[in-house]
Amino acid sequence: MPFAGGQVKTNGSFDLKKSTSHLNFQSTDIQMASFSKNVEAASNDRGLLSHFFHVSKGKHLELGGQLNAEGTLDTQSDLTVGEGSGTFKNAVLALNDGSLNARHISGDISWHDRKLRLSNLQGTVGNGGTFTLDGLANLKGLPYIDWTIKSKHLDLEQLSALMKLMRIEVPLFSQNHLTGTVSSMELKVTDLETNQIFRSRPFQRTCSTSRRV
């Protein structure tokens, strides 16, 4: 059946007495912009994207590109748990004020409930920057992440906006202590409980950085 500009095939089972269901799905060429609008417009899914992203008041999240995905949805009473995997093509993750502008994103994603695994996500960010992102994130309860970000010509304020969006607290970046652009950087953020530890290879050929105090 058509959905969000693409096609979705489904099959599954329902138990009305127990109020449970199991659904298998396979989707092709889903348009992320249409998908986000459809999800947020559904009354029983209102605010779904807010489980994964924190968008500050007055800002609007923009999604774009295509997603091919397959997985399952299991429902019991008011609880829904999803599991699956997918591939992005020419995806967009941006904020309407321009503070985050990641585009031309390709790569793989898998999920279970609100645990996400990102594999070789590549794209552009800001004005001419590029990045590669691998790792996992658990956004249920106290968020934790284990990310490796490799980038060139990275605007540190774009990195700050991304971390705020994903609810990652690394004050050196998420609180805009550093600004400017670095020509090459490899950053690993790892902490399964507090998100307060990060490791980074030294910035290479820093173009322009400043520290806010």
C-alpha cells in the first residue's frame, strides 16, 4: 500500500481479547519529510519523534531523503515496541534556523525499541563539511551513546546543535565552549551512564576556533 511517498507491505496477527498485535513490515522509497508529517499527525503517535530528538522551543526539525526499511511492531495495551533495520539515501537532518544542516546522508540504521545503531552514516554538514558516523544510542530513560565521528571542515556549532538534538551532554561541545571550524577531527564519545566522558584525537590544522568563557 502507498505510504509517505513510498510503498509498504505488511502482514501480522491481532488478539483482540489480549489487546496485542504483531506486525511485520517492509517499506521501500519512504520519503522522510512525508513520514515525519504523517507520524506526528497520527493521534496515537503524537510526539513520537520527540522520543528520539530534543528540539528547542521555536525551532522545527526538518527531515528529508529516502528510507528503505523492514522490521516488526509488537503492541500490548499501550506499549509498542519496534525492531528493524533500514538504509538511508540522500537523507536530511536539519533545523529550520540553520544551526544544524546535515544533508546527502547515506548509510544503515537498525533499532530495537529506542535503541539505535548507526553504521557508516556519511554526509555533508554545515558549509562544505563532511562526516562519517558509527555507533549506538539508547534514548530510553537515561540516554547513553557510544559514537565515533570522523569529519573534515567541521563547524563546531553544527556539532553542538547535533548533540543537543540527541540529548548528549558533552559540555565542551554541547554548551558551545568551542566555536569555529576544524579541518579534520576524529571524536569518540562513550559513556554508558553519565555521558560525561569523551575522547578525541587532536584537531588537525585548526582553521579557526575560539573558547567561550
